[in-house]
Amino acid sequence: MPGSTSDPLRRSVRFGDLEIAYDDRVLAPRPWTTAQSRWMAEVLHRLPQGPILELCSGAGHIGLLAAAYTGRDIVLVDASTAACELAEDNVAANPVSGSVEVRPARIDEAVAPHERFVGILADPPWVPSDRTPVFPDDPLSAIDGGPDGLDLARVCVDVIDHHLASPGAAILQLGSLEQAQSVVDELASRGSDLEWVDTRTFGDRGVLLHLARSRPAQDAG
């Protein structure tokens, strides 16, 4: 029951204008990832009205901040029940003008075939499996991306390819420029109409990849 000694210790951190709760079952919010929320908001400013989707949402902070910036409805998806419980609490503690739905489900099963989203955020684990011991304080399920770090990122890209509206934009978080190039090359090899728009790097912290369908004529990225 809440407050028992077996409950994980909750912490909170300021994330943009939000106060985000998290615990050891999820990845602690990284301040640099506010850039993903801001970039999504910049891109959506030039796109038609419509909802946002966040894949691998964890405690919900990145998607919720994007929703706060834009006023758009958002769906947060994560396979972890613990992550979704935290996301629900963070939604309640940080009201936004649009609606927020939290879906506890596998990312490739959470979205109905007919659903389309103008903006999609994706925050998959991207650490190659053999490097996860370098991050002993992070939950393995939140960082282990398989042999090349792209196992779940590829699933995210499949969901983006099927559910991104036209026009629409996606911002995918990865770990390196090499991973970003792999994603772009794989999209090209299968003839996807998703376009690479830009990549932003944040030192050794991560990389953001902007993909679009029928991209706007002018883009700040």
C-alpha cells in the first residue's frame, strides 16, 4: 500500500515548467531532454492541428512538456506498468490544456490501425547491451537497446511509419550519430516516404533525429 517500506523511494525534479516524480523503476529525467520537447513544439507550430504520441514515455515528462508547450492532446505509451503509474501521477500534478491519455502497452500494440498523429516523440532505450554495465544506476529495461542499441528504436520507427500523419513530424532520441545514420539508411532501403530533416547532437548525452512526412516548406531544424 502507498507509504509502505516496500514502496520505491520517490523523488522529484524540475523539468522545464513541470515538477516530475520518478523512482528507481524508471530512468531519471535528464535535463537535456527538454530539448526534445522544445523541438517538437517548434515543429508543431507549423503543422496542422492534431494529437501527439509519445513512445517509450517512461514517467511521461518529455511528452507532457511538449503538450504543455503546444496545448495539443497527447497519448503516452510505455510497456512498463510502473512507468505508466508514474506518468498518471505526473499528469495529475501538472495539468495541461489538452487531454492526456496514458496507455500501458507494448509500443507496437498500443495504437489502433486507424489512428494518426501529427507529432510523434520516441524515447527508446539506445544503449548497446554490452555497454549497459557502464550505467549501474539506471534500470536495465530503460537503457538496454540490444546488440547495436537499436532494437526498440526500430520498432518505434515502424510505428512512426504507420501512424504519422501527412504532414507530420517525429523526433526520435538516440545515442549517437552512427545510430541516427543507421535509422536513416534503413528507412531509405525499404522505400519509406519518411524524410530525414535534421539531427541535433548533445555531446555525449544523446542525439535527436527529426523525421517528417511531407515536411513543411520552412523548418527551424
